[in-house]
Amino acid sequence: YWFKFRFRKYRFGHGFDFYRRSRKYENQANAITQNISAMGSYILDYSFDPRYRSELSIGGRNELVINKLSDPDTKNIPSLSEQYFTFKPGLIIDNTVAKYPNYNQGIKLRLDFNNLWNKDRSVSYLQLDFRSYQWLFKKVQIANRVSGAYNLGATKTLFLVGGMENIIGRKDMVRTLPGIDKNQFAFQSITGNMRGFITGARYGSSFFVSNTEIRLPLHMYVYKSYAYNTFLRELQIIGFWDFGTAFTGESPLSAGNPYNTVYLSTANYDISVTSKRNPYLNGIGFGLKSKIMGYDIRFDYAIGHQFSTWGKPISYFTLSNNF
């Protein structure tokens, strides 16, 4: 859950955030692990005008990893608890206006410099989120989102590209991450949508993802006036194209990126073959979005393309709104 409070009556505003998330998963040692993340921060901001403001967040973060006792071999696996101070300056631009209810027009941009540290290590990275909303025709909207992050320093955050967040049901993801030194990474983070792939199709210390959606609000064509049924009023047909990658080093074209190495194992030997490969992922497809009992729900059906090959289609049911 996430609790957020803001007071912005004057140019100088303030507020606070509190976030807690608990997840259970099976690790490589076949032990059940519970990860509890809790973050709290105090926010100061200054508004230059209604569209531009700067923000400073100061707080703390606690990471607790508990290994559940599932068999005699797991009793010696230690649990982990780490605390971090957090410091995040940011810049926000938002000139969007609502042309229709729930349909914006304009651009949004957020640029943050994230810093986390304790007595043992520190993590710093730049993060960008840009969104634009335009109307192709009177009743067809095109929405674009570009998100990315670039790690600075020796200890990093590992970004996983692929899939969607808030999936209903079992979430498929890559279980092993060859070519990654875990001692260099303090956190893992799932990036924006990359439909047509499972989570972790690309991974690295930096990433960028682009999402383009064409949204067709059906009620504007079916009803001449306001649609009072929430499901019909929120129903959209969406066509999309996702593009992006994650990488280590200076750029996606660096030879040392994990996706450039293929590992082969047999009963007699293990070998690895390294050659430069196309680092980019593409996903195309269509979806439906509406609201049921107050919850935003989406269905997306996508097919992915990488290394000059089209993959198998993947469908996603998610509890999520449009970006």
C-alpha cells in the first residue's frame, strides 16, 4: 500500500509519503523467501508556476528479506535486514489539460536523481519519465511514454525489462540472470511495460523503454451524449507498440552486455559464446481497458520480436490504469 499527503496552498509546499510492499517467491536454493520493503519520506516542493515545480524528498528505506523454513537444508540460510537513508531532488513539468473526462492533452515530464546510502554502500541513479497525449482525430488519442534510468557509482540497481506490472495470476519471469555480478547490485526494479515478453527478457544497470498507444474510446462513438454506465464509459480499444532494452556499461551496444553471451551446457563441458547481437526488444499488439467495481482493469495481447525472430503471443490481465 501507498499513503501520500500533499499541502500546496502556497508556492512552497510540503507533504509525506509512506510505502510498504510484501512479496513471496521461490529463490534459487528452492527456499520460500519473503521480501518486505518499507519507505517513508518527507517532501518539500516549490512551484515556479502551475506547470513547473521542483521537489526534494528526504527519508529512509528498510529492506527485510526473510527465508522461510521449508526443509532442513534451508534452516542455515540467513535472513537480511538493511536500512538506507534516501535523498531525491527532482523536477516536474505538467501542462496537461483534460479535453474530455479522463482523457488528457499535453505533456508531462519528471526527472529525478535518486540517492540511497548506509554505512556499507551507496546507490545513485538518474531517472526520467516523459509522457505526451495528443488527439489524432476528434475521437482518437495517441499517447507516448519514454522512461529510462542510468546508474552512477559502483553499487547499482538492477532493472528488469519485460512484461507488465500488477498482473492478475501467476507472473512469469526469468529465474536466472547469467552475466550479472550480484555483489554489484543492491536492488531490483521492474521497469515500464514491455509487452510480448516475460519479466527479465532484458536486464542491466540502465534501461530505456518507449510505449506508444492509440486509444479509441468506444462510448464516444456509441453514445451521442454522456454514458452513465461506468464500464462502457471507460471502455477503450488500444493498439500499442513497445520498444526498449536494458544494458550494462556505457550503452546497449557495449560488447560486455549479458545478452551478447550464450551459455551451452552438456554432460562433458560448459561453454559460452560471445558475439554482438541486436539489443532491442519490440512488442506490438492490442488491448482493452475499462473499470469494474471501481477497479481499473486491462487485457493486453502482444507478440514480441528480438534477434530477427517473432516470439509466441502473450496475454496479460492487469489491475492498472493507462499511463
